[in-house]
Amino acid sequence: LGSLDTVAVQFVVTASQTITNSEYSVTANGGFVAIGQTPVVTIVSETFCGMVSEIPSSECEALSTLYNSTMGSNWIRHTGWLDTISPCSWYGVTCEGGHVTQISLVDNQLEGSIPLKLSDLPNLQALYLQNNRLGGSIPVELRSLANLHWLLLQNNALNGDIPGSIADLTALELLDLGYNSLTASDPAVISFLDSYDPDWSITQTVPPMGLRTTSVTVDT
């Protein structure tokens, strides 16, 4: 604004709101439009999740992180996400008793990695992220999801060693990690995986290791 005076706008602005009166117009992205002679800056008095009341702010932040880390704006379906302050109405989100209990974003063009902050959803019972383009490793922090019953991550591009902490998910009833590029070296983890997802190892697209050239034949 340079040398212009500023006026603090005493409104909370969400991602979809524009507040306008005869003196100013305020948009949520921090921009301003001076309608009269009064320059305006936006001062957001609360964070987006600070305005959410139907679930804890930490759970809202976990959802927001999931959206941002998996290119949510490019999802096929993202109705409500970061657009309303009612996360339980967002596409694929189910809540019970004031907590997030299910996330279902199957075949929805998610790209990026599974965020560590999903561990801040202590009441999560089902995580359905199959048939997307998720990469990176499975976060160790998911071990804290003590109420998780269904974990479906098949048909992605996940890679690396499956963390031993996955065996801490003792409430699991259904697990599917097939058709990724995952490995496991810990015998205890392999035993756990074999009991919940017997074909996990034969469906991984892990490139062969330790190959060496023994001979070269040139056709003439």
C-alpha cells in the first residue's frame, strides 16, 4: 500500500466470502479493492479451522493438509473442501459424535503423498484412498490411528519400505496395499501383512535389484 493509510477490517473472511459495503470490498485471498478513497487491507481474525465448531480444529487441519498435499484443487470431486466451515459435509468425509470417522476419496485423482497429520484423526475408522496417484511412503505416524478398521491404499504409486508401525494398527479388519511399489524387510511386518493382505507382495511393481551384465552379444 506504500504510504497510504490502512484500515483494519474487523471481519473473519472464509475462502468463499467477499464482504462489501459502500467503503470497501474484501476478498479471502488477502487482496483488497478500494471503492471510495479508503484503502483497505484484510485482517483475518481467525484461521479457517478456528471457525470450525463441529469437529476439533486439529481434525480440520488434518483434512486441510490432506487437501493441500494431494492437489485438492485438481480432484475430480471436492465439493465443500476448504469452501465451507462444515467439514462433515465435505465430499468423502463422514463424522460421528463430533469427530471424523471416515475419509473416502476413491478414484479421485489425488496426487502427492499421504500427510503425517492424518494421525491427528484419533477416531478415524476407515481410510479409503485407493485408485489414485499417491506416491511416497506410508507415514510411520499412522500408527496412532488406534480405531482404524479399514485401510485401503491399493492402486497408487506408494513406494519404500512399509513401516513396522503398521503392525500397531491392531483394530484393522481390512487392509489392501496391492499394486504399489512397496517392500517389507522386517519379518514381523511381513507376517502381519501376510495375515491381513496375503497377496500384497506379489502385486507390487518393485523393479528388480542387484542385476548385472554377464555378457553382451552384438548382431551384425
